[in-house]
Amino acid sequence: QRAKTHEFANKLHILLGLLKQGCTNDAIAFIQQEQQLSSSQQHVLSTQPSILIQALLEGKIAEAAEKQIALFVDSDSITDAYNDEEVEAVLTALGNVLQNAIDALHDVDVPQKRIDVVMHEYAHELLIEVHDSGLGISDEQAAHMFTLGYSTKDGYDRGYGLAISAQALHHVGGELLVEESDLGGACFIIILERR
């Protein structure tokens, strides 16, 4: 909630600045752009296979915005029903991958801080890609990324999220992969096979 309040205040300040400078047309264009972005994201979020996944995405969008990171979701309308165990595995993986992407972008100096979540449902699988515009992952890091206890972050008690995510997906016939993103950073791919 705090992130939404902060983001809303920033937008009001932009509008106030445009109006004080007499840029009425720019203010109107800004409002229309924000309205289009908001309604298109709400439509995309409403197509998720679970209200829990929708809630997770909305929460991560707010957290990213608070850290000046743009998080966009592009999704097909997901029509297949997934059982509780499958949804839980996707929630675990998607939550960990998104948190890692937000953390990776928070303290780096890159021209654009952006995360794209792309979800597609195919005949035999649900595919979720999480792209970030961070610094990326080396081949050596990628080789150990899903090993329990391995972490690229400093600190105690790290290196569990991705390993647990990969295990949860494997348990329901899915997998978690990593490759280079078109945005320049990492792309984590969550695959859930249809049973």
C-alpha cells in the first residue's frame, strides 16, 4: 500500500509541475497515458490462472515501483485450470525469480530498470519468462544457480530460493531455466507441463 501511495504522490507532483508551467496538453496526455497503462495492466492481470498469482504480480509491481523499477506483465488469457500443488509451485518460483530481479536492479546503475513478465499457454505447457535489464548472470553463476546454498548475494543464510523453486516445479512436472535476456540481464523461464 505504501508503494502505491508513493507512486500516486509522484504522479500528482508531475501533474502539478506540468500545470504550473502552463503545459495543459502535456498534463492531459500524461493522464491519458497513465489511464491506458493502468487499464491494460489490470486486464492482463485478470487473465491469470489463479487469484494468488494475480495478487503476487500486483504486489511485485508495487514493490518494484517503490524502487523505481518498471515491471510489466504481458499474458495470454490462461484458460487451463491448475491444481493447488501446481499453483503453489508457480507461486514459489515466480515469487523468488521476481524478488531476485527486483534485488538485482535495485542497486545497479543501468540506463533503464525494467522487468518484463511474459506468460503464454501452449497446448502442452504454461511458459512464464521473467526478463530483467540488470547486469546479467555469468556462465559460471548459471551453472550453479539452482544448487542449494549457492548465492551471488553477500550475507548469511542465502541460496535457497531458486533451489527450492526448481524442486517445487520439478515435483509437479515443471522446470526452471535461466538464459540471457533480450533486455540485457537475466531471463528466468518457468515451465509447467500440462498433465
